[in-house]
Amino acid sequence: MSGTKENTLLAALLLARGKVVSDERLTALLWGWNPPKTVSAQIYTYISRLRKRLGADVEFVRRQPGYLLDIHDSRLDLAEFEMLGQLGGAALQEGRHAEAAGTLRTALGLWNGEALANVTPQLAQAYVPQLEETWATVLEQRIEADLALGAHQELIAELTGLVAEYPLRERLRALLMTALYRCGRQADALHVFYEGRQVLSEELGIDPSAMLTDMYQAVLNGNPDLGAQSRPGVDVRVRVPAREGVPSILPPDLPDFVGREGLVKRLSALLHNEGTGDGGARRILITGMGGIGKTALAVHLSYSLRESFPDGQIYVNLGNLNGSPKDSKEVLIGMLHALGDDLDPGRETLDDLVRRYRIAAFDKRMLIILDNAVGDLQLEPLLPNSSVPTVLITGRTRMASVSEANTLLVDPMSDADAFLLLTAVVGAGRMAECSREARDIIAHCAGLPLALRIVGTRLAGRRDWAAAARLAARLGNPRARLDELRLGDLDVRCSLYASVAQLPPEYQTFLSRLAQTGRTAASAAEIAAKLMMPVENAEQMLEALVDGALMGVSGVDHQERLVYRLHDLVHLLALEIAEDVPAAVRTSSSPRPWARAVSKMTTTPVRLPSMLGWSSSVCQ
């Protein structure tokens, strides 16, 4: 495409990733400090030309105070590059060097030529340095992975050229020194350091960083660690063994937990009791819809923080297979056994068990995970009466026994995290071969990790990647989507219906009627008008659906009213219920798909494939 201004406008909108770019910002990127008087007309002309040249695959949307670009199913190489870079970087950090090298090499293969060629100087100045830094970081990580795999001899020529081109990048110098040292060229490695020290002094007036200085000392002293190499395919992550006599009954961690960086950081801070500001009981709640990854997050963090709980970690699932709460006596007996309390269950009342449990847990630096809690009444006898033990609770609704400051809401995964998760299940190489179908599949899973794991596991077992196109097409049919999101006893429909089943009948009816009005986000007043009911009643029921993790609040409208929206997959389930409830549930001898799933959920024991972990609730 010719035309620097058109290229600049297109690049600016693509770099905004679906967000509005204001007219003022576009003007600055197109003309700098000297815009013409006909700015608005010229921008409109460029937009019109781009619409004609790009066709219906993308959509230029006028939205005050500017424009946004919706690329729909089109590919954006930068987005794929960044996702693969994140995945490869995570694999490198965790010691999976062969996977990291392959993923990062695939990412770098998407980078062709100069970034943002044929754009205005203003746009290049604003974005090119950031893009080039991202590229250089991915390149350095790929070289580091290759070094760990023993490719030091092959890398010397590439690194020598890169250091000459980018003399101020100290990490590249350190990698070149490592490669030279491993090839027995200690003097050459030291020369690279001396040369770098001179360049840094002359160009910037600074000394080498601690990283480069430490590398110099390691080479100078012949540090044996500098010659160590990881063997391909070896996972070097270290697990802290449990101390003898200390309870440690966590379920297995997911081996491919990815994403959720913000939640992981915040939960880690809460588990370390950072920023709570009070000396009260340490209670933390993770809440969100079914299949959203509450248990996976709790278990993953528990493993990484074992050393913070020297008196042990106890996990208890508070829910039965059909979603009903377990008996408190049964739960307490199991917890007391884990704590080493020898008791006679037949002779103990509930009050006796609560007393013994609180004595056993008193002032113990331990973590207690109460998974799938349904409410405060269920929790009350299971909470220690000391502020030393930390209690981590997961459930689908907020609870009064946990403050809002210690409550984490798990939202659907972003597209980037969903890509990472699907890639972790399927494999980076095969994902790169079929990225377009993968984007469709991710969109149909609507950020629900359970759905992503189901489709990822189905695809991983099929060598023919045409299966991805077929599955994407079937998921594209809304009436068949929930049928496809099922693998053995893992079933998105059943997971979501467990929340619906807890609602009173009138709320279930409201949910089904609401679904028939569409998925457009709306306020309580707008929904009340559609359903011809009082606003107060509509708001009460909407808030109950929010509390039950079946609906989200997406913001406020221009009148400062809360705006509600159903999750895509909850919407499909509610439409199915609208077609079958109540007659099919009460009288039909051949229930509809959702009814069959509910029946299966309440009567069939769950036995999961070992590759998926220990329980459907652990899926991210």
C-alpha cells in the first residue's frame, strides 16, 4: 500500500488494539506540530481509502473522540509475536529450554524487515523504540535458551554480529562471553568485556552493569557454573519437599498453569499477609463463575509458597459432585485426621469436632484451603479462632466472613492468556501451524479456562490439524457449542448449571427470559422495560445473578447506572433452559441436552483423565 499518511493512520489504529484513538492523537502522529486546516476532512479521506483497500475483513468505526479499528478474524502479526514471546519467556524461566527455543524462534519468524516502515517520523518516534526493544528481548531469550541446550559453538558468529550492531546491549555481550568461554576461548571472552567497558564509558560515561561485571569475574575465575548446561527437555523446577510429620494434602498442581499474572501477584501478597493492615483472621476469598480457574489459582500459589507455611497445608473440597454442600461433620473429621488428631467419629458431636479442630489449628502457621464453599453458614465451623493460620476459600459468591479487601474476583481470561493456555495444552509448534483456527476457538471459549482445556485436550489427541478447523466450525454454531465443550466427565454445561441450580425457581425463570432478550449490555431499567417488570424487582434479580457468578457488571452508562451482561456461555445455557423449563424438567422422558447433562452430573461419579489433574474444579 502506498501513502505514508495512510500507512501511519492504519498503524496507529492497529497499535491501539481495538481502542479508540482520538482525532487529536491521530493529528499529532500524522502531521506533528504543523497540521493543515483541513485535518478532519483529510483523516476522513484516509479512512475512506483504507476501507476500500482493506474490504470487509476489518471495520473502521467512528467513535468519539476518534476512530477505532476492529480487525475481526484478521491476523495481527505483532499480537501473535507478543503472545509467543510471553509463552517462550515463561518456558525459559521455568527451565523448559527446548520448548522455549522453539517457541521464541517461531515468534522471531513473524518479524520481517524494519518495524513500521513507510510511516511518519512522529509515529516511528513514538512506537519503533518500544517494538525494537521487545524484539531484542525475545532474541536474547532465544539465544539464552539455545545456550542452555549446548549450542554455544553455533551461536558465536550470530552473537558477534549482534554485539557489533548493538554495542550497548550488555546482555548480548554477556551471552557472547558465555559462548566463547564454553568453547575454551577465555581470552576472547575477556576481550569482549574490555571492549564493552570502553564503549559504555565513551558513549554514555558509565561503567558496566553488575550483570556484565559478574560475568567478567566468572570468566576470569573459571567459575564452573558458567560451563553448566541444561539437558534438552529437562524440567529444572524445584519442589520443596514436605517436612516429616507436617500435613501436606494438596491436590496436584497443574503442570502447565499460565497467565493470571495480576491475580497471582495480588494473591501472593495476601498470602504473605502484606497490606492487610490489621491483626485479624487471615481469610482470603477467590470467587468467580464455574470453570473460571479458582481452584487452579489457589493450588498453584499454595505450592509455590510452601515455605511460608511450615506447619503444613490442608485442602478440603466442601462440595459434593452434584454441587450440594458436604456435611460439616464429615469435613471436620477429615481435617482432624490430617492434623493428626485420633478421634472416634461416632461419639463426637458437631460442637465437639469444632472445638477439637480449633485447638489443633490454634497458632499454627499453616494454610487451609476450603474449596467450593457455598456460603457463610457452611464456613463458620471450619474457620480457626486464631489469626495465625491462613484460610484460603474458593466459591462462586462473595461471603460476609471475608472482607472485600481480601476478596479476589477471577474474570474470564484475556485473549493473550487464553492463547498461552491453549498453547500450553496443545503445544507451541502445532499452535503456530493453525493460529487462525486457534483464534476462533479462543473466541468461542469466551475466556473460560475449563472450556479451553477441554478443546485443547481434544485437539492434542488428534495429529491432523484439519481437526482444528472442524472443531472451530462446530463451536461456531451457538446451538451446538456447549455440546462440543465436553470431554469425558468434564463438561462446561454441567459446571455452569451447578450455579443455576442454586437459584430459586423465579430467578431461573428470570435468567431464561433475560437470555431471550440478547447479550447486549444493559441497565436494570432497560432490562425491566424489556421484560415488563418493576425496576426494583429486575435490579434485585440481576444482583442475585451477579452474586451467583452468572452475570457480570461491565461498567456504568451515561446516567451512571450499572450495566449488566451475561457471559457468552451462560447466555447459551440460559437459552437452552428457556426452551425446556419447566415442562421438560418435570415431565419429559427424553430430556434436552442440558437436562441430560444435569442428570449425568448428579448421578455419575467423576473420574478424570490423569492428564487433566485431580478434579474438574482445578481446571483453570
